[in-house]
Amino acid sequence: MIPKRVRRAVLLSFLFHGLLVLATRYRTSFDAYTHMFFADHYRLDWWSLWEPRWYTGFEINSYPPLVHQAIGLLSHLIGVEAAFALVFLTVLTAFPLGVYAFSRIFTGPATAGYAALGSAFLPSIYLSAHTFGQLPTLAGTLLALFAGAAFARYLRTGERLSGALAVALIAVVMASHHGTLLFLPWLLLAIVLHLRISQNMEWRSLIIRVSLFTVFATLVALVVVWPFWGWGLGQELQTPIDHPSRHNFLTDPFAIITFFLPMYGPLMVLIPFALWFIGLRHRRGLGIAFLGLFLFGLGGTTALPRWVFGSGWEWLTYDRFALWASIFLLPYLGMLLIPLRRFLPRLLSLTINLVSSPIRQTRLERLFEYPNIRIRQVASMVAFGLLGLTSLITGTAQTIFHVQPPQVDMQPIVKYLEEEGRWQWRYLTFGFGNQLAYLSRLTTATTIDGSYHTARNLPELRKSGIAQIDTAFWTPVGVGALDPILERAQEHGVRWGFVHRSEYIPVLVRNGWSRITILKNGVQVWQNSNRSLPQPAQPVSSNQLAEFLWGVLPLLALALTAGLAGLQFRPLATRGALLRIHTFAIALLPLGLTFWYFRTLAELGTDRIYFTYDHALFFLSDALALIAVLAWALQRFFLPRQTDSRSSGGLAGILQSPGIWLIGLGLLASLSMLWSLDRQVSLYVGLHLWLAIALFFSLFDRPQVWRAVAYGFCAALGLQIVIGFWQFGVQSTDFLNPLELIWPKATNPEVIGAIIVEALGVRFLRVYGTLPHPNLLGGWIVVYLIGPVWLFLRNKNVSGWFAVLFSLGLMLLVLTFSRGAWIGLAVAGLVILLKRRLLDRKRLILLSLAGIIGLVAILSLTRPLIVTRLGATSAPTEAYSVITRLALIDYAVEIIQEQPWLGVGAGGFMLALERITAPGLPIEPVHNLALLVISDLGLGGALMLIGLAIVILIGIRHARTPAGVISSAALAGLLATSLFDHYLWTLAPGRLLLGLMLGLWAAQVRQKIE
């Protein structure tokens, strides 16, 4: 429960900051437009790490992405600027919560409540937000405060949920802003010292927990933004750019006016008390951390930054240290305000008693009726009133002192660049300030300038000593620093110059520029007489895995953090939400498995091997499975559960669990990296196999999701029926082009490579649905048919439409002309027949009749084609298919004989096949799951398959519920198809389909197995 005083602080923070945000004060700040520009990059191209609009192109992974990605996502709904304002206000409004959580580590609730109130009026936050526009810094700081609170709770209690939350928050901190890394050591130091010194926490427990946290926090901090660290390792320091926060405050009045007085405001009176408190044992940790941050916040006033950072000290700015130090002062505000509120009423009473006249005493007592309440309110109002007034002045300083140029109407410039192809040349602005980033967001034209000088790569800019070409006038070196840059501007295709201040005109004239016109907004347009059309900026290199993880990991870390926080503070509600997410994702998975949208993580193979077999790909179905697994795992491992009193039956019981054999298979696949023909391929296959195994366990743990999955099967099957019948009718897949699917490609019976069946000299296109191959569609249908079957047999009040769907599904299965799927269907039907006594007899008869009617209808229409597929004719296509499959079996036996013990490594069959086949021969997997697994994993893989097969046979035999029988039938049918195809092992969606089916089946027969 949030205390009343903290709720007031949140409301006040929302009102005060909201007023400034509503007035769009951020437009005149230094960095707001820069952050909008970064967000616009993610709006336009989420996965790209290359931004071409500044510096002839720069790497966007030079800045942690989370805040910009959040704005970019929201911008699709409300626009970039509105999204920025919303995220901006959300962060500022939440600061009292973070300060309260942080202060509670060191003080009681009342003191922490006053600290939270102080944060609503803290001048340094207003300065950083509304004058500097440092949204990512503030977001990272806020999250770091929450991380500190979770870390302290973990150290005190050892709860794994608190530890996991603290680690997750560190990941989100690093994904928000890299500079916050300089704050974390001081924050954690204060907490550790406080717990050890003030609360006498045992050394051993403290060291163990701190060590564990440090290891995991370091790991997630490196992983969540590892492309940023990779970029940073290749950087060299630029010529230092002057910044007043590095000046000596004792000799530079401007520095102290800008980076000291508005940072602390009235809180300066607390600095001596904070330093004095260092001598008190129970305040020493907080005091030492404050002292360190305070000294760094003085910039070049002390030698400390030079000693600590060496030559790199001139590249840092130190106002952020003052921001963090001011936050550390807030607990002291509460510590002093509480005794002050108690002392003032006593002082007033003493003053009244000293008055000699009884009449005057009576008048004063009447005047100060209920003196304790009134005087305490006055004390609080004075303290927070001074803070609030200082903060409002600080927050509007950019307007009062005109720290940025006046607002420029950008539309005339944008229109000018769009006309006559002028956007093909690069441009420069002179005197726009941070509005350069605003212009860059509105036009496709590019510039060699920019507002994030850390990432620029042009040598003349890196050596210039100025932050921007546009703002050179306001720097100590002046516009004269632009000569070396303008002399080489033609090499970069710079043609246009937009001048907003006349001070730049002499340097332009000096370098051969001429004025063309003046736009409606008063901006002069200048042209470079020496120019050449620039080539489009291209990234130095492309790392597909880095692009994918950069677009996924920060948001994934945020989602996990939100889940862990919910489990910490609202466990029951959060558990329910996570289980609903799991159910919803599992219900969507059947649809996801039919649409093979994907991103390439790594290109691992050779030209002879089709890329799906050896490239690392991340499919839409993988995303759904990952969401389901994470939602299940969060509530499963971080909340207490009732102990299952049922015995596992010892070793025999463990061996009868399908999970143990799947884990063994996953371990073998992962270990096979050690001897694999390609370690990267085995790594990818092993990791994806673990995802399928985790999906299995999430379903095994929640048998109640069966109904939701059944509806998902029905939806996916219905969609494939519509598409499949249309494909067979028009004998083409062209109509799927608007879906932008890579598979199936636009094809018809006459296209070379089309999967066809031939009869009487006529070629017919087999049905693909939305899948890459008709055999895949056939296997999918064998599984998906259990949806309408279960819903029709299980529920007495369901519509007969499920029987119709089942009948149409059987007809579509015939049109795939997949012999393996036909065998799978026969096996599934056999299981149903053997277990028919456990099902509703009347409904089973009705369902069988519906199926028979559909089969008879489709068989009568396609009899010649079916005869061909059954081998009754000598069609060349059928003969080639049989010969190829037999040859692959021979190759598989040869590979197994060469590597019988360990195999060639997970996913290595194709690589081994490439080595032993002549050039030009087709390379594809052997169409048998068992041979593939044994080829890849050797004898160990064979043992795992045998164990799993025995467990499945036992489970099918003991199935006693309708759901158990139906799922057993579908699993048996799917495994039967695997004897004639390979996709359950070689393709990622196939592995997930197997994990999904195994999990659903095991959950229904679980009690019988136990």
C-alpha cells in the first residue's frame, strides 16, 4: 500500500511537471528533439542499427535504446512528439515512488514520505528535465532507485524473487541509459555499508548475496545491450568538447550558476548536515555515497575526476553527478524536517509563556489555536514552497534566459528540400540549436552534422572540438572552427546551408558559399559552389543477430521486470495475469505455426544447403512460444506453490516421465557443440530445442489450457481450409502475395520446382495452405484435427459446425497428397478405434459419418491423383521421389556408420551429407526422424528416442479420459508421419509443433503415468 504522503507527492509531481510538459517547455530544452529523433529511427525501421540522416550515417547502437523504443512504439498511435511527452511525464510523475523506495532503505516511513514530497519539487530534476531534456538519464536514475530498493530487500531476506527483480531492474537501467552505470556503484555501496554498519548484517550472508547479485547483474547488463558494448570497444576519444560542468566552480561563475545553484537550490543548507552525518554510525553508508557523488558533481573544481577517469575525464559531463547527489540529500530533508516540525510548536509555546501580560497571552493563544497543527503545516509549506519556487524557476529557465534559439517554422525548409530532388544533396544548418534534430525528423535529406556527437565518425568533426556545426557560434572557439569542416564539405556532398544567424555568413563567404534565397520563415538558403552528388551512406557491416537482439532484449527485459515487480507486490493478481497470457499465447500458437514469418539471426551454411536447415531463424511461432514460456516460468518459479504429495515412484517413475527423456535429448544436442561439424548450427538447434522443451513443461504443468488450444487448432484449421480449397481450385498460390509470405512462393503447376501430382499427363498443384510444402500442411492437419474432434465429442451442447470443420479438414488433408500424413491419419484413427469405449459413442458415430461423407466426396473427385500417389502408375515425379528418399536413407546409414557414438552434431546431417555427395546433387534431410536424430546425436540420441517412445506407448495405453485418448491419437499420428518426413527435427516450427503436441498429450495422461 502506497502511503498517503507519497500519493500526494505523486499527484504534485504530476501537476507541476505536467504544467511544464503541457506548455511544451521541452521544445526549448537542449536534448528533447535529439531523443525524438532517435525514437523516430525506431518508428521508421525498428531492426536497423544504421541511421543515415546524420554524420553520413552512424550506428544507432551507440545509445541504449529502451526509452527511444518506447517512444517509437507509442508514436505509431499518437505521433513522436506526443509519445515523447507521455513517456517524459510518466517518468517524472513516478519519481516520488522511486525516491520513497530508495529512502526507506535508510529511514522510516515518515522520513521517506517527506523525501518523496521533496522529490516532487527537487530543482535538479526540473533542470535536467525541462532545461536539459535528459529523459533517458532520468529514466535510468528512476529505475536505479527501484533497483536499489529490490537489492536491499534481497540482501536482508535472501528472497530469490527480490534478487531476480533487482537483477532485472539493472538490465532495464542499462537498456535506458549507459551513463547510469556511473551511479550504480555509489547506490549499491550506500546500501551495502548501511546494512552492514547500521543493521549489523552478517558478513558471510552479505558477501554471498552481493557476489551472486554482482555476477548476474553484470551478465544481464552486458547481454541486454551487448551491441552497445561492442560498438564502444572500437571507439577512440575525440578532441574534448568544452562543457561548463568540467570547469572550476571557484573561478567560473557561469558554471556554478548553471550546474550548482539550480541543482541543489534550498537543499544546499542540508549539505553540511549530510557531511556531519557521516560521523554517525547509522548514517555512514548514505553519507559516504553522497560525499562521493557531491565531489564528482563539482566537476573540475577538484582533481577527483582526473584521478578516477584519467584522460577520459574530459569527455564526461558532471551535472548528472550533482543530480544524483541531490537525490541522496532527500532522506536528510525528511530527517531534519520531522524534528523541526516537533520543535517549532514548543518554541512558540515558550515564547507565549515569556509574555508578561496575561491579556497578551490569551490573544496569542487564540491567534494560534491548535498551534501544533498550524505550525507544523507552516514549517512544511515553507520548506516545500521554497523548493517548489526554485524548481519552477529552474524549469522555465530555458525560456527566461533563451538558452536555445527561437522556434523556427520548419515547413518552408522541408518543402524546399523536397522540390526538384534537392534532398539528394546533404545540408547544414547554422544557428538552429537543437532544432536541427527536429528538422532531421521531418525530411529525408541528410546532413553531416547532428546532435549526438559521441557517435560521429567524420575525422574533421571528431577533431574540431565543437559539439555541432550548427552551434559553433556559442562555443569558446567560435565560428572560426568551421573552416576545416567547410573546406571538405564538398567531399561529403554538402550543397545546402540554412542560416538562422548572420554571424555564420562570413565563414560561408570565406569558403565559397553563395546566398540563393530567403524562405518565408526568414531563413537564408546558401549554396556550396563546390559540391558533388553524395553516395547513399552504407553501414560498415551488418550483424543480423545484433539487430534482432537490439530490437528484442530491452523490451523483453522491461516486460520481465514488470512481471517480477507484479509478483513482488501484487502476487495473486499478477499470477492470474501471467497465466492468462500463457493461455492466450498457447491458443495463438497454432495460427503462428502456419505463418512462417521470421527474422534471420545468423547466416551459417553454404549455398548447396537450403537456408532453413542451417541458418539461425526466429519465427513468429518462436515469439509466441517464448512469451508463453516466460509467462509460465515467472509465476512458476517465483511464487510459492503447494507441495505435490503424490509420489513419483522412484527411479521408475522418473523414467516414465517424457520430460526426463526430452531433457536428455536437449543436453545431448547442446553438448554436441563440442564435436559438431558446425558449432554455430548445433548451438542454434540446441537452444531452439530447449525452447520446445520449455514449451512442453509449461503445457505439462497446466492441463487446463487444452480447451483454449483446441479452439486455436480450429481457427488455424479453418483458415487453412479456406486457403487450401481456393488454391486447389485456381491451381495457384499467387493470391497470397498480399500477405508477404516467403512461403509458399507464387507458383502454379507449370513452375519448375512446384510440388505437383501428375495423372493422365496433367499436372496438378498440391495444396500448400500458408506453409512451405504440402507435406508440412498434411502433418499440421493431422494435429489440428483434434480441435474439432475434441470440442465435438467433449461438449454435448456444441454446434455441429465442428463436425463440418472436421469433415472439411479431412478433405483438405487428401488434397495435400501427403502419403506420410495419410498414414498418420490412419494411425490416429486406429488409436481412436481402440479407445472408442472411452468416448461418447453417439457423437463418435456422427463425427465418423461426417468424415466419411467428406472423404467419399473428395476421393470421387481426385481418384486418378490418389492412385498416382499410391504408386499404381509410373509417373516420373513419383519415381523420382521414391528414388531420392531411398538414396537419402543410404546416405544416413553411411553417416551413422562413420560417427556411431557421438554423431555429427545437432543439425549437422546436411553438412555431413554435403561432404559425401557429388557437386550438383540435391541436398536435403533424410525423411525419417529417427535416422536424423541418430545421425546428429549418435548412440545417446538413439537411447533418448527409444526411452521417449516407450514412455509414449505406455501413456497411450493408460489414457483413460476423452482428452487423453484424442491427444494420444494425434500424437501417434504425428509420430507416424515423422517416419516419412523430417520437419519435426530439422525445422524450428516443426520442433515447436512436436513440443506442443507432447505437452498437451502428457498433461492429459499425467495422472495415469504417475
